[in-house]
Amino acid sequence: MIARLKAGIFVRALIRRAEVAGAQAYVARHGAEEAGAVVIKIARLDGTCLVLDQARRGEGELVWVKPLGDSADEARAKQFFEKQIRFDPDLWIVEIEDREGRTFVDEPVV
């Protein structure tokens, strides 16, 4: 069994990593501290964004998937988040504002 980092700790570390690199980051929706799923919205500040959702593959390896493809507009991202919140009320949403579209995650983006 793979040990999981608490969601709240992961979110705070992600925000810190983004801010140290010069991006703005904040919690758009606070989920369950212990085990809530995390979704990341990377706003490119041009009206488009990249949405990353957690997934597990193989032996439980954490990866990030792009449920809306490489680019989405704000309205489409909002619809996606609303649907996910109905499915998982413990969901975290982290928004990163970065013109370069950097993800700031260590795990693979697939």
C-alpha cells in the first residue's frame, strides 16, 4: 500500500511551490483536510486554462490527467468543477495563475 500525503498538506506545498516560482496560487475551494481529492486549474491569464485531475495508475502511482484536454475556457472549467463537486463534496480546487501554464506538480501529467 502506498502512503498518501494528506490533501491539506499537499495543497499548501503546491501553493508555496507556485508562489516561490513567481506565480499566484490560492485555494478556490477548501475540501476535506485529510483525504479530499485535489483538482488544479492553471489559468494562463488569456481566457484559457488547463485543468488537472488526480488519477491512479498501475500500482497506485499518482498521475495528473487533463479531463478537458490541453486547453479550456473559464466557462467549461466551471461546469467541470460543479459536476465534480456534486460527485465529491470533499473536493479541493486550487487555482494557479501563470502565463506560462506551469503545473508545479512532480507527478506525470498524462
